Amino acid sequence: MSDIEQFRQEVRSWLEANCPASMRTAMPSDEMVWGGRTVEFKNEDQRLWFERMRDRGWFCPDWPTEYGGGGLSPQQLSVLEAEMRRLRCRPPQINLGIWMLGPVLLEYASEEQKQQFLPPMARGEIRWCQGFSEPNAGSDLASLRTSAVEDGDEFVINGTKIWTSYGNKSDWMYALVRTGPMVPKQAGISLVVLDMASPGVTVAPIDLISGKSSFCQVFFDNVRIPKTQLIGELNKGWALGKALLQHERRAMSKFSEFALPTHFDMLEHLQRYLPDPQSPAEIVLQQRAVACLMEEQAFSLSNRQIVEGMRARQDVSGLVAISKLVHSEQEREKFELLLELMGHQAMGWEGEGFSQQELDLTGSWLMSYAQTIAGGSSEVQLNVIAKRVLGLPESK
Amino acid sequence: MSLIYSDEQQQLHDSARDFLAARSPVAVQRRVRDEQIAAGFDPQVWQGMIELGWSAVAFAEDYQGLEFGFGGFAPLFEQLGRHLGASPLLSSVVLCGALMEELASEAQKQELIPKLISGELRLALALEENVRHAPDDIRTTAQLAGDELVLNGHKALVDDALEADAWLVVARLEDGSIGLFQVPANSEGARCSARSLIDSRNHAALVLEDVRLAASAQLGSADITQALELALDRGRACLAAELLGMAETVFGMTVEYLKTRVQFGAPIGTFQALQHRAARLFTDLQLARSTVMGAFEALEQPGLAVPERRRLVSLAKWKCNLAAQRVSNEGIQMHGGIGVTDEYDVGLFLKRIRVAQAALGNSDFHCQRYADNLNK
């Protein structure tokens, strides 16, 4: 038996012995376990599964063992992931910091910083949030102005970050801050990490048009952090931020594997709310709904094409570039159609007269507006396609 | 089965690209048009395609085919589209070939398929009786008179009918079922007259008045609806690939123009209004390609449920129709004045795109067909 086959056998029997049966079922979104200083478990199986994976070093399976990781090779990592999928194991915790910040720390942080942060991260003891966007730096992120001014051995941070997911529940933040000049604006940015419990940090959750959300605004009022919390070189943070955003895309696709938003099936709604179209207007509506289904299937084929293309080492950059744009716009388009199909039943806000599914639909429709903005708005996506994929020239 | 080209498909793709670039540039289509060549294609180019094995690609080795699989047509039609190449590959080989395979007797197949492959026999499918694609609307009749068959009817548009050796005519039998009849082009009572369309290809109307045929002219004995539908689905997938190829060429020309055309002191491709429109067209094309691959994958899976095959093929024709329509309209608009001149090639692509969009079902037809096959 080859080494990798032997490894597969070991992994399989370990998972079978250690993953509780209830952790091998589909995970409702309210049963996700989030790592951090205080971890909340809903039941004993969650705690067991969390602790066993932690102790095995498999929160971070491919990190070096010296930092608390599992020390697995890329090949072994994919075996572990495949076996977990096969047994339908839930992720023992959700920890975006491990997936996004982790690789950047491994590559750019000093040895002292690695020793400070990686082992507790690998034990699931730090929940991270991301401080990138600001009220006046959205699509034009590099114009950010939250400042970090050197003062002896410290930086003094002033300003505000917005759209910080789970800012109110996180232990630490990694943030892009201005430490240098505004011209050129990318050249004065640094990456720092800070404890959310530091004096001067306040967090305000943001209500969206869809209601409560995980987004927060974070304010910094003379927040002092030691200079040892600068990651990488001073004023060289822009490149690290871009690397983080690369990992963000991967983290988000990993996250969406577990935390699928409620899927609203257009066909099911069509049959329920327009079972027998008669008038020309109803027939036109039906045709628009079918066109929406067809666009969805085209997109799902393109997703499969990405996977197959990557496996065959083909260039799939064009498909990847359109993915976020197409998906977020298709979803919004679908909700708009569902609104037309269901009339006021899709516009319920609360209370009697609406099923939970109908109320969820209202929320998801309103939330779909955020999806075409967050993580690079549709316009930013179109810029990227035009410039990087099509090679259209920059305006001077 | 896969949504990406295999190495073999990629080789076919590359060799088709090289052949068409060298032997069948758009200038060849201009010459065919300007010299009013009735066949609508250059016979030497067609001969070259035959020599490269294009007509043999999907047929079984028993009939002197290459047994490459139907998937071979994906890169071929994509490249035909890219170069605006005209040939009877769709009419004679894909459509009539599929019907032969499905319906003809073993002896007929042994005799006729090798001739289809060699080009010695060129067939055209006489189906449409309507202005829009309507495969169920068959009023042409086939009546038994003694040991003969008598055909009467009017076929509104038959692609590649002129100079074909015979037409495969879809007609209704007395019991209401649909049959397929091989009508030699010189049959008494058959009148084939050219219909000159915008794409300058070979189209004709066919009138059948008491055309008498031997009973052996009927291909297959039972109702042919299923075989016809499979053949049409193959044709639709090929048209989708052709539309994709044409749209990609127009898009490529347009992006190039955006980079080089200077107005207001800058390449017009620096203007964000145009950049975003171009990016949206690119998005459509990427999705269109995925649907073409999905359709060919479906057609290579004989075990696939028929409704699923129908959905995937209709999805591809629908998406490629829409993408090619958008790209051709935007392509011309972004070219400005030169885009509407006959000298510039983009107009030739527009004309062929529109005819290919309508052929074997426009977008509404395929949206409806997709709807009819949901939940089956």
C-alpha cells in the first residue's frame, strides 16, 4: 500500500472513531460553532468534536506542527478533506481567520509574531474580524484614512472601519491602516492586528434594509497597540491586503459549502403560485421565470467547468472572473421575479399571514442587494473583467 | 464525459482552426456570395473538410466512420462559426446522417453512409413548413397508391437543398404518423427554388406535387418522431457551437477595435461605459460556452433521460442565440460607422448569426421547450 493510501486508511478510521454521529449530519446555520475566546456549544457532541479535532491539530491541518498545525502535505490535506466530505463530517468550527489571515501570517509575519498568534489560532482561541472598508473607502479601498501614528514603541490608531462582519463577536481584528502618505495612496498602507478589547475600540452593529445583520462599524479613538503588531513592513500592507483578499475568495467558497443560504427554488414557486398560466401576461411571467431557471443552470454548468478545468490544469480565469458577478446578479434577478410571482406574500415583514419561508424570502431578497455590493461590487467586477481579462486600456 | 475539451477534441479544434484560417477565410464566403454560387459553399473547401475526416467523425467504423464520437462536432462547428465557414456538414452529415443511422436498414446504411462521408451523396432535410421552426407542424402527405408512395406538400425552407442529390422529406402518413422519405432531386413533380437569404447560403423552398416514389424510399417503418427529434437536437447543438464561434469572432474584433480606435484623444476602450458593456458580453459568452459543452455532453450519453437531453440542448441553443444576438448588435454599435459597411466583416457575421438563430428554433421556442421538459 502506498503511503498516501495508508494515510487515507488512518484518517478514515480516526474520523469514524472520533466524529460523533450527530456531527455527520447536514448543519443548520444556527448550529455552526464559531471558534474564539469563548466558544458556545449547543450540545456535548459539538464540544467533543471541537476538542478532538483541535487536539489532533486538524483545525489547521496543513500548518507546521511547531505552530500547532497538523503538518500535513497538500496531498494529505486533500485526502483529509475528501474523507471528511465522504463521511459528511461537519466542520468542527468556523474560523475565517484561520483560512484568511493564517496563510498571510505564515508567509509574512516575524517568527515572534508567528509564535504569538499561530498556536492560539490553531487551538481555535481567536476569532478574527477584518478591518478593510471605511465609510469613504469602499470600492476605492486604497483611499482608506484610518491612521496609525508612531509614538515610541506604539502606534496610535484613529478612525473607523465599516462592514466588519461579526465585529461585535470577534476577539482580534486585522486591519489596513494609513501609516504613510496619500500619494500614491497604495504606498502608505500597513497591515496591523489589534485586540478588540483594547481601550478606545467601540463597535456598533449595522441594521440593513433586510433587518439585523452581522455587519458592524468599528470606531478607533486613540487606540494604542505595540509596534510588534505590525505585520510585514511599514507601508507595504497593500500587497498583504491583496493576498488576504485572494484567500477571502477561497475562504468564502469554503464557508458557503457549510453555510448555504436558504435556497429558493424558482420551479417550486412557479408551480405553486402560477400553476396554470392563462392570460398573455401570466404566460410572459412564466417565460421569464423559466429563463431565470435556464440562466441558473448555465451558471451551474460553468461552475462545473471551473472544477473540471482546474483539475485538467486548463486556464479557467475567465470563468472565475465572471463568477461572483453572475451569481450575485442572478440571485437578485430571481428574487425580483419571485416578488412578481408571489405579490404581497413575498413582501411580508413579520407576524401573521406569512409562512416562515415567505418571511425568509423577503429577508433574502433584501439581502441580495448587499451581495452585488459586498466583496467587490458588480462595477468593480466589470472593471476587473475589462482590464485584466480583456486587456482594455486604463484611462489616463 | 466532461465540460472541457479532451486532448483529442483540442487537436481537432486546432487542426480545424488552421485549415479554416488557411482555406476558408471570410473572403471565401464573400466570393461565394458575389459569384452567386448556388451551392452556397466552396466545393474545394468542402472536399478539404472531407479529406480531414470531418464528415466521418461521428459515424461507426462499420460504415467507414472514424467513431470519434459526436463530441467531435463541438470544436468543428465552433471553428466553422469562428471563420464563418460554410459547408453541408450540418445538413447532410449531422442531420441526415443521424436520421440514416437511426432509421435506415442495415443494407441501406452500408450503402449510403459511406457515400455521405465521401461526399458522393449529399442529402438535405426537408422539414420546415412554417416561417418559424415548427417540427410538429407537418402537412405534407405521403399516401400509398398501390405499391407506390405519393407525396404532396410544400416545404417552406430547406437548407442546402439546391444541388443536393436527394432530400429527406418529413411527411404525414394516412394514419397520422410521421414518416421520412428519400426523394431524389430529379423526381418528377418536385420543384426546388432558391430562397436567397441574408446569409447568402443555400436555402430553397420545395414544392412536391404528386411525387411518386417506390415504397423502399421510406426510411424506417414506424413513426419517426423520436429519431427526428434526436437528429434535430444534434443539429441544434452544432448550431449552438457555430453561434458561439461566430459570436466569439465578433467579440474579438470588437475588443480589438476598442483598443485601437482613438476618439477624444484616447482609445475608446478606455471609456468605462464601453468597458462595462464589453465585460457583460464576455460574461454571456463564457456562460454560452458552458451550455454548449453541456449539450454535447448530454448528446454523448445515450443513457440520459430524454427530457434532460432536451433541456440541456435547448438551454445551449437558447443561450447561444441570445449571446450571439447581443454580441452582434453591440459589436456593430461599438464599431460605429464602419460596422454597417459591407466592406467590414462584422455585418457578414450578423447576417449568418440571425439565420442560425432562427434555424431549428429561436430563443422563445427553446425557452418553451425547456419549460415543457421541466419536472419530467
